[in-house]
Amino acid sequence: MNTYPPPAVTFVRGAGARLWDTAGRSYLDFVGGVAVCSIGHAHPAVADALAEQARILLHVSNLYGTTVGLDVAQTLNRLIGAGEGSVFFANSGAEANECAIKLARKWAPQGRYAVISADRSFHGRTLATLHATGQPHRHGPFQPLPAGFRHVPYGDLGALRAAAAAPDVAAVLLEAVQGEGGVWEAPPGYLEGARQVCDDAGVLLMMDEVQTGLGRTGRWFGFQHAGLRGTNGVEAVLPDVVTVAKALGNGVPIGACWARDDVAAAFVPGDHATTLGGQPLATSAARAVLKVMEEEDVPARAAAGGARLAAGLRSIPGVAEVRGWGLLLGAELRHRPAAEVAAAALRAGLLVNPVQPTTLRFVPSLLVTDDEIDECVGILGRVLAEVAA
């Protein structure tokens, strides 16, 4: 269907941070499947895991147990580090957020159903997650959207506190970095304040880590950049619900909604389900991805690689500002439309993503090398000079 523009290029092969098209031309990939290819294209550990699992067991439905998903759930629980929790496996980030929204409504007392999210946010394309998305220009063609979603300015704790105090609110849903909205990171103190707002209002703090999770920002999860200063020093901001997807499968469709056990207990059999979520092929890929991520210490690699990339981008004439954390960066351009620059970069052999009219997003593999980062900066610098000329 006509849901995407005609492709400018067709790819047939990938390896690490590189892609090859039908003519055999090589490209440097700093879109990464939109933050999906977290450990690079065709990683052998993922390929081996898929091949092995395909010969063992692909699917039995969630009416029966399988073994591999438990390892993934336990690893996510440990890496999130927000207490003992439970995981629901889905097939995408939108589905993970749908689960979170339904869980919040089931958990909350009767009459409390509303979810507060932020302007510029992005939470998915289903009807509910579309309304949670704080981009009104996306809403119009699909009205009437499901009721129960309100938006406040990102970073404005006063507005968040006022909205969360309404008697019908069940949860607050936030991103640590607004990737689709233009790569805007949470201002200092915002996530700490949001946790306090939710505690005071008796509502859930739900973190959408679909794009920011699993090492992308230089921590395992974006919310881990924040801390609450208490009497015993600095404590982590602990969300009640966390959603992940994208990076978890490295290209294999999988999402997950984690919730603290006392919150997850609101669901009983029949409240929520999925036919394919958590099936062994997807979870075997996720298990391999998480193993590589831990072995490679991808948060440290993202922090170092992101610092190098940010410095390189700031050195380019025509780049007005660089935003973001780790290897989730946005370059704000002077005077030139981002789509025009991204098209010129593609012709020069570099994939970058125009997420806003003047913003390019960079989300390469978390295993990207220093040489590849420098190559990206070099190509973009030449492209911006040519476009300006």
C-alpha cells in the first residue's frame, strides 16, 4: 500500500554498519533500520541463533510453554534494575506500548484511565498509541481517536504536575529522549521530577524505551541517566513500566513490556494476549542480541562513540546544534532542509534520517567503529558543503 514513498534504493545485503544495493554499491548505514540494527547487519551470533532455532521449534502459541523466552525476560528484568518485574512479549514497540496502556487502565481504580504524555512524543501507529503520540498533525485523518490521552510540554514539570493531578489519570508515559520528535533529551531534573509527580498523584510512571533502550544512550536504559537525591545519596529513578523493542531483535520483530510485579499482577488470563509474541524464533534472536550486548558493553561503546560522533558533527559548518545522548543524536541544520541533505547523503553513500524539517537523526550500530564514525562525518561535511554551494 502507499504508506511509504517509492524507495530511492533497494538493498540486498548488509554486514555490520554497511549495506549493498542491487548494483553492488556500498553504503554506510547511520539509520540502522531506525535504531533497530543494534549490533549491526547480519551479525553471526544472531544468524546462528535463528538457524539453530528454526531447526528446533518455531511456534506453538502461548497456550503452551517454551524455554528460550524466560532467559530474555530474566535478562531484561536485571538490566532494567527497577525491582522484580514481569514481561509481556509482543511483536513491536507499538504493541508493547499498547500493553502498557491497557495495563495502566486495568491497574488503576475504576474511573482512572487517562494517560499523560508529552508534546513531540512518539509512541506508535495504532489508534491508541497514535493518540498518545504528541504530534497533532498525525491525528487528523484518523479521528475520532480513542479517548483518554492528554499532552503537556516536554520538560515542563509544572504542566505535568497539573495534568497528573486530574482525578481520571492512571499513568504518565514519557521518553528519556524524544527520537522521532527531533532528538530532544530530557532536561536536567525532569525525569526525577516526573517520578515525584507520579508518586504524589498515585499514578504509574511508564517509560517508553523503544528507541532509547538497550545501550543506545550510553546507559542500558535512558531513564538510568536520571537520579533522585535522597537522604542516602543518589538513587535511581525507578519506573513502574518500561517498554522496549527495536534493538532487542536486531531486525527480528520483537517487543516487550516490563512492569513491576505488583503492577503486572493487575492482568489476569484473558486481559491481554498475542498470537506470535514471544515465540521461540524471536526470543532466540533476542537472547543472542543481549548476550553480545553484554559481552561488548554496548552502553560504554555508545557513550564513547556518541561523544566522537557529536564532536565531529559540531565541527561541520552548517550544523547549528547537536542533541541527544550516546548514539542517538540529532544534528540541527542551518538554512537547509534535512530531507534535501539526507537525499544528497544517500547519493554520496551515507544513510541518515530526516526526522524533522531541519533535523537529521543518527542511530548507527552500537558496534560502529571510530573509522566508520569519522567516515560518516567526512561524507556529511562534503555533502553540506556541496548543498550550500
